[in-house]
Amino acid sequence: MIKVVLISGSLRRGSVNSAALRAVRRIVGERREPTEVVSLPIGRIPFYDGDFEYARTTAAVRAARSLVAAADALVISTPSYNGAVPGVLKNALDWLSRPDGACALSGKAVAVLSASPGGRGAIDAQPALMDLLDACEAVVVEHPPVAIARAHERLDESGEMTEPDAVAELRSLVDATFEALRILGEQRASVAA
Ligand code: FNR
């Protein structure tokens, strides 16, 4: 069973990033291999506070850590807030990166995408997100950038991202993620042998 965790950088009910991830969920569900796809809600994770890192961590932080620790892959979709990821996403990833040396993201295949109603698809938020993932020793999925521009125009009347070009890009990213998992599996098997 391949476990995939989805993280949206937006808490908004009508978020285009969350819509993109719902499309990712449908695309993963079409694959032949058994999969489990879970969304990680980040809105209830408190602000990072080092006083609570080792003891008295909140239930939301513990749940996030264990969900990610059990995952094979993550797909993160982010808006750009003034050229960076929203604070709520950075905060969640900072929690996941701790304690030092025990980053829950380490060794996970992570696919990154972004979406916005603007013409650049929030691509300017991606480099810093990828740097953070590199710092955590996550395996960022190699793929040309997926930055869904004018994303609101790619939603159908029920708010789902069904527009064919967007779906094709997301499918290509999902394919690359599963290919990264296959290669990682081979590498880990050869190290263990
Ligand atoms: C934005 N937005 C925005 N858009 C953009 O293309 N470049 C930017 O730098 C910013 N900056 C920005 C800052 C802040 C504080 C907010 C709240 C918004 C607009 C943003 O792309 C838009 O709200 C998206 O719809 C957010 O994504 P979701 O919530 O639809 O997933």
C-alpha cells in the first residue's frame, strides 16, 4: 500500500490549491497499485514554540508527525503570499522538521506544485519551499514546475479542478512521484542487500 499525504498551503474553503489536491487525489485513485491518500489539515497546528518541542506537544502536532512519518510520498500545493509560502504552511513544515535530526520529511518523496488566480501560478513560492525540503533531506520529485495559472478558471461549477490541461499536468506530476518512489525503493533494496 503506497501512502500519500496531501498538504494544501491554503486554509480557504474555496482554495484553488486545495482543489488541485482533490484532483491529485482522484488521479492517484485511478492508479493500479493499492494506494491510500490522506489530507493533512494544518490549520490547527499552533505556532512553533521550542518550549513545546520535546514535551507537551499538542495533539495536532503529534498527529501531523505520525501521518507524515507513515507516508511514502507527500504532495504539497501552495499559493504565493508576497512571493513566499503562507506562514501556516511554513509553520507546519517547521514543526515537521523537528526535533533536530528527526525530520519527519526526511527520505520522503515530495512533489511540489502551486496555483493561483494570477498569471504566474504562484511559481515564485516554489524555490524557497524546495530549499526547505532539501534542508530536511526530503526527496523533491524531479519534474518541470507545475504552477497552475488562472486556476479559478480551471474549476468546474462544483469547484473541482477538471480542466484537461491542469489535470494533465497534475497527472504527469503524480506519474513522476510514483516513478521517484519506484527508484527510491530500488535504491533502498540495493543498500539493504
Ligand atoms: C496573495 N495573493 C498573491 N498572489 C500572487 O500571485 N502573488 C502574490 O505575491 C500574492 N500575495 C498575496 C499575499 C497575501 C497575504 C494574500 C492573502 C494573497 C493572492 C493569492 O494568490 C490568492 O489569494 C489565491 O487564491 C490563494 O490561493 P488559494 O487560497 O485559492 O489556494
